[in-house]
Amino acid sequence: MTVGEMKQIKKEKGYTYAQLAEWSGVPLGTVQKIFSGETQSPRYSTLLALEAVFKEHGQQSVMEPLRYTAKKPGEYTVQDYYAMPEDVRVELIDGVFYDMASPGFVHQRIAGEVYRQIANYISESHGDCLPVTAPMDVRLNCDDRTMIQPDVIVVCEKEKVRGWGIMGAPDFVLEVLSPSTKRKDCIKKLDKYMEAGVREYWMIDPAKRKVIVYQFENEIYPAVYGMEELLEIGIFGGRMKLDLREIQNMIQDYPAE
């Protein structure tokens, strides 16, 4: 359903911005900007949440609000994920929502540097793989119960790329560990990545100055490294080496907290 079609239904039904915001969970200011034309390219998840409201209310009275029933952990789906307010950051794993705190400065610098080195290598070697940084939705198991946002991913099968994100397991995943996400990244996500078919999973721990590497396809895991070396990325056959010294400098130069 296009924004133009939603505008027409809104006019016919007499919906107010406040009602649409209440029913969809989309912030009132965001609703106003979309329907006034100020926001030209709304997020896909926001459009889905609004579309669900218009479809549901098409058979309801304008005065009858849409009622969302809270579900138990394990029962949430991708549709619930798309219905979350735009300013709420979560991941969905096996039907359970996990809050995502905004990443800190060092966290983002590390993820950006890893992406930069990988992207430069792929470009210089004329490779076909695609590097991406968060936020990027990854429907890891191609089901409706898991949607995650890894810090850095590499996808080598272009048929997995969708307009909204990635459908299926990336070839390479990297997570930058933080106190709020460490347990989830080291246990919950580790199991999910291995089961889904991710070929290689890296975790960078800024606090301990360590890198933990799982090469699932070669059954090499876990391998733990310091940050004073060049470290081969397995999916590239060892031809690309990540310079961890650059990352260590970032950790030393900026406060972690």
C-alpha cells in the first residue's frame, strides 16, 4: 500500500494523526511528517506498521481503536518487530525481543574501521561479496521469529539481498562486544549464527583487547587473538588480513565509557 493510498483512506475514514499514531505505535511527529510529505522516504518498517492499521481498520469504525495484545516471550514475530515504534531499537531472536542500547563512540569506530578494511579489500580485489554495517535487518533463519542487526556483515550470495535487508545467513558476521550485549552475543547469537549457516563469526572485546574467532565451515573455534597483529579472514581464503593494530589504537585513544 502506497502513502498516497493511505492518504486517501485517511481522508475517507476521517482518521486523525493522533489515532494513527496510537493504533500503529508510530510516533505522532513521524506520522505527521509522512502524511504531510515532509518525509519523502519513510522507513520500510514504519510503512508496514501504518499499512497494517489501514488494513485492519478498513472493516472497523473510526472510533474503534486497534487493540494489540501483549504476547509471551517466544511468541513475537517479524510482524511485531515491524510494528515497533521507530525510536525503539530491538532485536528479535526466537520470538523474544532484546533491547539494543545505542552503541558508544568506540563501538562505532571499531565497527566502521572493520567495515572500511573489508570494503577496501573487496573493492581492490574486484570481489563480488557485499560488506554492510548496522543498522541492517537480517532475517537470519528466513522464518518469522528472528530479525537481528549485526555490527558488520559480509554477504557473498546476492540473491539473499532484499530491499529491506538480508534474507538468510551472511557469510561473515562481526559483533563488537559491550557490557549490555556481551552475554547475548557470546551465547545466544553464537548458537544462532552456527545453526543458520554463517561461515565465520568474529567478536571484538574492547575491554579485554581480544578477538574471538569462530570459523564454522572449517570447524576451527574458538580461536582467541590479541590486537598486535594482522589477522586473516577465513572466508577470503586468508588473502585478506585485518589490521588489528588500527583497532587497538582506537581503543587506547578514546574512553570506553
